[in-house]
Amino acid sequence: MLDPMRLAPLQQYFRSRLRKRTSWLVVMVFALVFTALQLMVVPASLQSHPPGVLVNALLMPFLVSFCYGFLTPLPWRWSGDDRSRPSLPRGVVQALLFNAAVILVLVTFSWFMVRDASLKAEALGLAKGTKPTFASLLATNMLGGVPLMTIIGAIISFAGITEEEKAAAEARLEEAQWVLLRGQLSPHVLFNSLNGLAELVRQDPLAAEQAILDLAELYRALLRHGDRPKAPLGDERALVQRFLAVEGLRLGARLRARWDWDEALDGVEVPPFLLQPLVENALKHGIAPHPEGGDLAISLQREGRGLRLRVENTGRGLGLVPGTGVGLCNLEARLRLACGPTAAFHLRSEGARTVATVDLPNLELPR
């Protein structure tokens, strides 16, 4: 008895092949070629007895092509367990039995469509007067069709399995990269914040105590925020505001932050930690080293069909260039993984200011 749970992957595979335009295109091309050949062989039969012979001539090429294109791979996908394919001996036996049953159905259907034996001979392109029997037709089709269907089914199935395994491996690799990048970023933020708090402990112990409590909340938020492939931009803004609050205890009036943020874009989901590394880089290399501090401007605006994140700071010239530093290397890697080559990250000097931008050109934005 077949286990319905084991049949589910087989049904899913069959439906996936039915949804592929390429498979249908190949089936229809072969069906048209076979139909044209059959109509060239049996014109006289179509004139004398059109109904059954005509239906047989038009329908059988499509049914045969459909069986070759969609049904022959199925026995190669039935393993009876959790594997994606059976062992070779089991696959061969299953394919031979399955294809023999398919040919039996096709030959039976054709036999009853063309009832007259002489017409069967003419429809098959045999000599006049020949009267084939059902057994002889079945044996001929079995002899040539079963091995051919078995081989073609194996080729189609193995090609599909190879493609699926490649896609699964790429998905696992991408997920592993995401996990690595998320794990790399959170400790990086923590270490930088702890280094900054070390200075505050000597200068103002009470403020340092509050900063440590805020840092614990920040790190908890970092873990929650990074534990997903995408997050709303509103969550990113809230995270950066908490980060700036922690840094503000250390920098005080030296940090002057300004937001120009389109709140209508808060619901847009993007890879997490797009903004935080840019802000951290601006504080570390632009504002903190300067005795008088500096200005920090953070903006989010629509840009065509996408959006642009911009972080601008005064204080010192270009501290880092893309490709250096953990935070920015991490950001570039995550952009490539999530958005491909369409996303762009730029870090440049504009006079006495340093400007970092992230452009995401193709996003579904709210109207």
C-alpha cells in the first residue's frame, strides 16, 4: 500500500513540471512533429473513415509526447523513503513496470479508436491486407517503447535532481553566509561600544553605569534585529536611535545628530543592519576623534523606484574606504547576498564631510 506521505513529494514534483513552460514547449513540438508524420502516412484512411482514425491521428501524438515528457520521470522519483531518488536497480525495475503499464493504456486506447484491422494497418503505415492483432501491436510497442521511455525518464529525472540539489546547496551556502555575517556583526558592535565605555568609566562612573544598562538593552535589540533575513526600516531606525543614546552618554554635546527620515518608508523591509554600520563608522572615524565632535545627518528618501540611505558627518575626513573594516565589509557582503548587483554602497569625501550612501533601486514601496 502506498503511503500518502511518501506520495506528496512525487505529486509536488509532477505539478512543478506541469508549471514549466519549457517542458510544455518540448512536448508540443514533438506532438506536432508526430502528428504531421502520421497525417502524411494515413491520408486515405482519414478520407474513408474520418472519425476514429482522425481522433487517433490527432490525439495519440500528444498523449505519447505527454507521457514521455511528464510521466516517464515519475518512477525515478519514487524512493519509498525520504531520499529524492531510488537506488539504480529499484529505479530501473519501477521504470520498466510503470512504462509498460503506460504503453498498455496507450495501445488499448488506440486499438479501440481504430476498430477495423485493415485501417489499423494503414494507420500504422503497414502493407495493405495486413491485419495486426492487439498482441502484436502491444509487443511491438513494448519492445521499442519501454526501454526508450525508461532511458528518457532517467535523463529528465536525473537532470532535475541535479538542478534541485544545486539550488539547495546554494540556499544552504547563502543561509550559512547570513548566519556568519550576523554573528560577526553583533560582537563587533559590542566590542566597539565597550571600548568607548572604558573611557567613560574613568570620567563619569555614574554615567558609565547607566551606559552599561543601556548597552545591555542595545545588545538584546541587536540580537533580535539580526535574527531575520529582512526587517522593516522603522526597526532599523529605532535600533540606531538606541545606539546613538548609548554613544551620546560618552560623547555628550560633542555628538549633534539630525534626522531627515521619510516615515512613510518605515514599513519597507530590507536586510537588517543597513544603517547602523554607517552611523557607527561616522562616529568612530569622523566625530569621536575630534575634540569638538561634529554633526551627524541621517536621511532616508525615495529615489526613483527605490530608496537611498545617506549618513553624513563632519569632524574628520574619510576614515575608511569600502572594503575595509568589519562593519563596512559586512554591509557590502549582505547587500550582495540580499539584493545582488542592483544595490550600491558608496563612501566618499565631500569637502570636510564624509558621506556614506546605500542605494536600493528596485523595491516595492508604499504609494
